[in-house]
Amino acid sequence: MAKHTWAFQARFRSRAYGWKSSKLAAKRAREAVSEIKAMRRKDPLLAAEGAVRFIERVVPAIEQIDSSSGAIGTAINKAVNTLLDLFISVDADPLAREAWVDRIWQATMDDGHGYLDQIPERWGEVCGSPELAGRWADDMAPMLRRSWQEGGYLRGGAATLSCLLAAGRPDEVLELLELAPYAFWPNQRHGVQALVDLGRNDDAIAYAEPEGNPNDRYQVVASCERILREQGRLDEAYERYALEAHRRGTYLATYRSLAKAYPNLTPQKLLGDLVGSTPGEEGKWFATAKSLGEYDLAIELANRTPCEPKTLIRAARDFESKEPLFALRASLTALRWLCDGWGYELDGSEVHSAFAHAMAAAEYIGQREGVLRSMASLVTPERIGETWSRGVLRRKLAAAREATGG
């Protein structure tokens, strides 16, 4: 293999990052992944070596970082999983792969912080062949059996189960899990896959479904949905699991994930079901409805429960000339929630922006006076309470009236 100097190596020296270096370390991890992926196109074997080196170096480099926020853990988890995918995909000489696998295992066992805990769960894939996975399973299964028979815990138990699956031995997975002293999803998921491999799909779902750690709920639901979808039971998968299985970091990302998985269903059906699944959060689906061109629905949702004013103001800005009525309604809705005290990290400019966009849209459709009356209703004495936003809007209205002699 050709010699190569990796740029990331100098950035991942032992204890390279201090207590408050989470953001910098996450950035460097993303850069390392990009560097290794770029090499994958030129020299796959060298890229695999780069992935192994990153895994070896990452924990000693970041072990002093304050991980309480979870940000660094999330960043490293993503980087490691991406590099595992790359490593697994590389077609390497069996001896070379075996040496790499030994190095990854050593790095995983040396990790005392949990950053590499996902690696044993994929150990059968990492091994790269049924033969190597089978040898690892033969070495580890007796130890796991003894540990579980004694009610203990063996680090790397998931690796044993993963290797048994990769070696085509699902019955042994189920036999071992019968001895497990407690339910633990990283282990149980291999039991689910073993039943699938045996063609017992309904049993696999029943095996996965019992309530366990609430933190595992998403993975359980996603596994059940995947099993049904792979069987072609799309209607059942959708009705039982899809809305929960496709939850993502934002409401729009949730919709897009669901729409990608179920292209046979209309956008209106998907959005309606998602809105119905989150009672009290209807306003947070405004951006999704807007992206689908469902402008009336978007405004209706934004008025049903609080919607972030900044989101509404951006929509008003973007649609001011092409959909002025929608922009006007978005501006007025933003002012409504601002006057009622809603919004995150506001600095006062939001009322000015919403007012300006409302007036600009009103000019497009010739409703200036009507819009001023609508805004005046937001600052009437009958409305309970007083907010600084209401005071700002009251002054804006007075200035507008004075400018026109009204």
C-alpha cells in the first residue's frame, strides 16, 4: 500500500482537545471524514486504512472534552458510522482486512467513554466475510454464554450476535438470547434480525415490540416498519409504525422522510396524518404546508397553535411579490403571536419587519386600510395583557396614520 500523510492525523493527537473544544473537534471530525471519502475515489484500500486510523485516534484525542451536551458524541457517532460504511464497502485482501479488524477491535476495547459503542453492534459487517465472522463468533460465544448464565455482562456481547448473523447462524443467536439476564436493545435487535433471516417476520415484530427502555423506542419502531416494508406490506407498515418511525430533527425533514418512503400516498394525506399525530403542535407544520404550496392550510395551522414569528416573517418576505395574499396573512399571523408574547430570541426588529412586509403586500392587493384595521385589532385594550411587541406595533400604526393624515 502506498505511503500517505493524512492531514487529519496531526489534528487527532492524544489529548489534542481541551474541555471546551467540542465544536472544534466536531468540525475536525467532519473534515477527516471528507478527506477519507475523497481518497475512496482514488484508492479504496488507502481510504480503508484512513478509516482505521481515525477510529484508532479519535477517542484519545477527544477524551478531555466536556461531553455533557451530547454534541461531541453525536458528531463522533456520525463520523464513525460513515467511516464504517466506507470500510465495509471496500473489497480487501482477507489478511489485510483481518489485520484492520483486529486494530478496530482494540480501539473499541480501549474506549472507556462510549464513543465507539456502535461498532460491536455492526461487527459481523466489519468482519467482511462469513468466514472471518464465524471465527470471531466461535471465539466469543462461549464467553458470552458463561457470562449470561451467571447473570453478568460481557462487553462485546452484541459483537458476538452480529458475527453469528453474518456467519449465517441465526438459530444460535436466538439460543444465546434466551440466556440474556435482561432485555437490551443493542442485543435484542440481533434477535429480531435472526427471526427475519429464518423467515419468521411476524415473530420478529412481536419479539421487538414489548416495551423496554423508552430511549430505544425509535429504533424498535423503525425496525418493525422496515420488516413490513421489505415484505411489501406497505399499508400495514404505514398504519402501525410509519408516523413514528420517520420522526426527524425538524417537521419538514419528518415529512420529507415519510414522503420518500411512501411515494404512493398523496402529500395531503401524509401531511394531514402528521398534523393529526402531534396535537397541540399544529403551528409547527406551517413551513411544511407552505413548501407543498398549501398556503391556506399553512395559515390555518399557523393560527391554530403558536408558530415561530421569525418563520412567518421569512415566508412573508419570500412571497411578498409572488403570493402577496399569503405573505400578508403570514405577516399578520406573525404580528398576532408577537403581540401575544410568543417567539424565541427576539430583538425588536421582528415587529418592524412583519409590519413592513404586511404593508408591502397590502399595496400589491390594494387593501392598505383593511390591513391597518386588522393590525389595530391586535393592540386594542380588550386583548388581555401588554407586551413590548404590542407597544411597538401601536407606535408603528400611529406613525402610519400620521403619515397619511389618517
